[in-house]
Amino acid sequence: MKKLIALLIAMLLLCGVAVAETDATSGASQVTNPETQMAQEDIKAMILDYLRGFPLTKNEDGSTNEWAYREMYQIATVHDNLPGLSSVEFVLDPETMRLYCSSEKGTEKCVDIAGNPNVVMYWYKQIPEEAYVPQVNDYFNSYGVQIKGTAKLMDGTEDTFFRGASLYMRTLYGPERWDAMDEETQKATISRVGGFNEWIEIIPSEYVVTSLFWSYNKEGSARPQYYDPESPTFGKDPRQVYYVK
């Protein structure tokens, strides 16, 4: 429990959320310094590596050929000035960086999105409990990705609808089964799902990657175990921002 509380406080500070009895300014509330930011294409590559999900297809030697880009996210919504928070599996389109999911009609997230499209999503990787060693691989080894943008309930007329829904269904059915269907059958299957579920599209404006241990990957590090001058994050800000074009 102490580790979880410490992780939550650290992530809140990195995301610029005020914590009681503190008067410090977190890096998230300061102007992004280009000198301590990685190149946009490098940040995007890191995001796609973090959010890659499970192996979708494999090569003959067993290595991964294609990733599913399906991960569990926390999604924060607002309705009637009241916050909502849900856990949802989204599939990320690595080409557009948009995300898609199918969610039961009438659920909190769907009702909230219909009334207010502004959302914030979060994904983080925490060290497994069984591998935790205090002050050696503590919450500093955790890292997360925040996604800011808007959400919409898709009605099927959008240019992105079939591609987004297909990416999602392909991870659900499995690529062999889904790819064996002709387009007409795929569209009919997607339509049947739409009879009881909403199709949700997330249109992100930016991705924010945060990792506390990057702050110690620098000269004169107070935690030398994180010092790695060959790393692309060496001397970089622990908060990297990717702007979606």
C-alpha cells in the first residue's frame, strides 16, 4: 500500500496536479524546454513500444511479427461537472495515434462522452509486486503514458470508422479468423456489435510520457544505478511530450 501511495503521489506531481501541503512547482507546470526534450519521432517510438500490447502474429522462429497495441487504460470523463473514471481496453492505431474501443451502451463513460468530449487517459507500468526490492527497484522504475484529447461515440459514417473498428475486432477474433472474412462480413460483424455496444474513438492532442528514474539519468546522479549516458533519455526531462499532428 505504501508503494502504491508513493507511486500515485509521484505521478500526480509529474502530471502537474497539486498535492496538499506542497508549494513546489512540478516540471509538468513549467514550459517545456526543447533542450531536454527528445525528438518527436523518438518520443513516438517510445510510446508505441510502451503501448504495444501482446504479440498478435509471430514469425516462424517465434519472434513477434506484429503487436496488438491493445492495452488497459484509465479514462477520466466529466458529466454535469462531476468527474468519472473507468478502466477500458483500447486499441491504438500506430499510424494515426488514435484509439478505439467498444463499450456497452449506457455505461458511465459513454454517457459522459456524449455530454462532454474532453477526456484524459492514463496507462502505467508498475514493477511486479513479487520483484519489488525497497530502495532498489521501487516506484522510480515505474513509468506511464498520459493521453489528452477528445472522445466521440462513432455512428459509423466517419472515415476512420471501419479501420478503427477492424483494428479492435482483429485483436478480439484473432488475425487469422478476422483476416479470413471478406469485407462485407467484417462490416456486418462490426454492425452487430454496434447493436449493443458503442464504438468510441479517442482523438488525442498530445501524449505525455513520464518516468521518475529519467531524472536520475544525468551527470552526478544521486542514484547511480540509473546513470546511463548511452541511453536516449540521458540528461532529458522526465516528462516527454509528443504532439499529435
